[in-house]
Amino acid sequence: MPVCSASVLYLLLLLLCGLLGGWVLSICPAACSCSGGHRVVDCSSRGLTKLPPGLQHNIRFLNLSFNSLQGLDSQLSHYAHLRTLDLSYNRLESLPPALPRSLWDIRAAGNHLRSLDKNDTAYHWNLKVLDLSDNELERVVFINNTLLSLRSLNLSHNRFWTVPTNMPHNLEIIDLSHNYLLRILPGSLDRLPRLAQFYLHANRFTWLSEGIFDNLIGLEIITLGDNPWACEEEEHITKLLRWSEKTRATVLGCPCYTRPICGQSHLPVTGRERYSARFTESPLWVNSRSEGQDVQLPPRTVENTPNYQAKSPLVDSGMYQGKAGMNESGDHIWTSSTSMDSFSSHTSTTEHPKSLTKKPKLTNLYNEGCKLDIKTQQTVILSVVVMTTAFTTF
């Protein structure tokens, strides 16, 4: 009988630890929705002015977009497992300092950022995607041999006059469309051998130096439409036109409106040509905002999908289309794609499946060799009911 009593107490202790442990470790802030064991957290469009309390230390995915955040100081620095951080469409004037070095994906579109200093990205060796579109950026500073994992850089809809220099060397996608670009300084593009997609449409280029794109040996797509090319200056424009015809890349928006698509790749991806207008036109609500009108942002929609397909609403180039999911260890996986045929604007970045928390099963108390009397059985059952009720209440 003493052995049986000890076994019962041991089982009760395990049950209590399981219930309370799950309650303590699986926390979701009241203002947010969570999934993936509360490590995928969506706090978008909640009217937040500060970081919500109660975030687990081991979260992997945090969406704080479409709120009213003005500054986060170093509040995010201790989330050492964070992979994806979405701060888009808040009121930030600078990136929060000391962001976790574990980040793969940072999105801060639609804020009031005016500059990106070298210390903002100096230690983000793991970063793959950086979206700073629709801000007020005039200057960005990158340090040599940093951001070695960065593949996609979105600087569209800002205030750049020249193409930034010293950009990370492993970039595959750069979007500088819808700026005030007038020129590309010599040497700015010399160390970008993997660059495949380069978006320069809707700027203020009139001409470009001869051979400026020659070192982009991996270039597949470049957009040059909606620029005020000086077509009457034959000495300069003829060289650019000749390059646009002979390049192996696909040129969308040929200079001087010679034709919509040029380059030696005369077989564009099916359906790509129908996006030609999107390389020259910005959404209506963006134009209205720039004119000082108070226009409501497009509404967010919640979809039951595990895919992180949110793109900058200002970039229709297919730059950040991709899929995300959770692997067996719970990591949030980002898979980039260069497809230009489908987008999901302002979709929720998290899924909302049914609760994944399972209550521990009670071991059969009627095993052979440990038979309990009726009074002991009733005591055990009552204890289980009380603990379960308490856990449910909390």
C-alpha cells in the first residue's frame, strides 16, 4: 500500500507540473493572437503605442505592423530566437537599437525613417530580407563585409538622389524604384555579382554612364520605365539604348519608350507583361498621402494561411513574394521567390489554428500490482478535477 500511495503522489505531482508548466511557459499577450506554441505572434492593427507585455522569450515571429509605435528603445534585444520582425506602418523615426542578431527578416516599411546608420545593421550576419520602403530615407550607410546573408533590399518610395554605395555584395534583389535618383556613381554596382533583379523605374534618370551595368553578370531583370530620359541627347542615350537591346537581361520599360520589353531575353515569364503599368504607377492612396490628404490605409485581411506572403504595398515587382512555415524544431522558415505572378496584399502574417496545447494524459491507476481502495480512487479523481478546473480558469 505505501508503494501505491507513493505512485499516486508522484502521478499527481507530474500532472500538476504539466498543467502549471504549460500555463507559465505558453503565454500570449492579451492584445495579440498566437500560434506555433505561442512562438508565432501577430499583434498587427491593435492600436499599440508600446510593446505588449507577456511576450515569451523564445518567440520566433513577431508582427507589430499597422500600430502607433514611436520608439521601442532596446526592448526587443533579449528575444534571441526571433527570426522575423514586422514593424511596418508605425511612427518610427529610426530602427530600434540592439535588435536581435538572430533576425532573418526585418520589415519597417511605411514609417518615418530618415537615415540608416552603419550601427543599425553592423551585426546582423543572419539577415536575409530588409524592407525599408515608403519612408523618408535620404542616406544609408553599410559597412564593408557586413550583411553577408542579405539577399533582398527594398528601398523603394524614399528620397534617394543617388544609388547607395557599398551595398552588401551578396544581394540578389534591389528595389530603388519611386525615388529621386538622378545618377549612379561610378563603382557603385561593381561588387554585386549575384544581383538578379534591379528595379529602377519611376525615378529621375535622364542618362546613365556607359558600362554602368557591365559588372552585373547575374542580372536577369531590370526596370527602367517612367524615367525622363533625354532622348534628344543622342551621344548619351544611344549607348544606353544599345545596351538595353544587347543585354542578356530582360529590360522592362525600355528607355525612350522604344518598346515595353527589350533585351536578348525575348521570352518573358508568362503573364509578366501585364504588370508593365505597375512599374510606373503608385497606388492612389500613396499619392494622396504625399499631397497632405488624410487617406485611410488599405484594410488588413485575416486569412487562415501559414504563408507569409505580405509584400510592401508599394512594390509590385515580386520582390518579396515567398512562403514561410514551421519546421520540426519550430523555426520559422522563409523561402524567397522571384515569381511575379501572384501577391497577397496586407494579409495576416500568422495563422490561427486551433490550440496546440494538449493536457497531459493521466496514467491508468488500475495497473496490476497497484490496486487502490475506493476512498483513495475518489481522492485522486477529486484532485485531478480541482487542478484541471484551476488551470482552465487561469
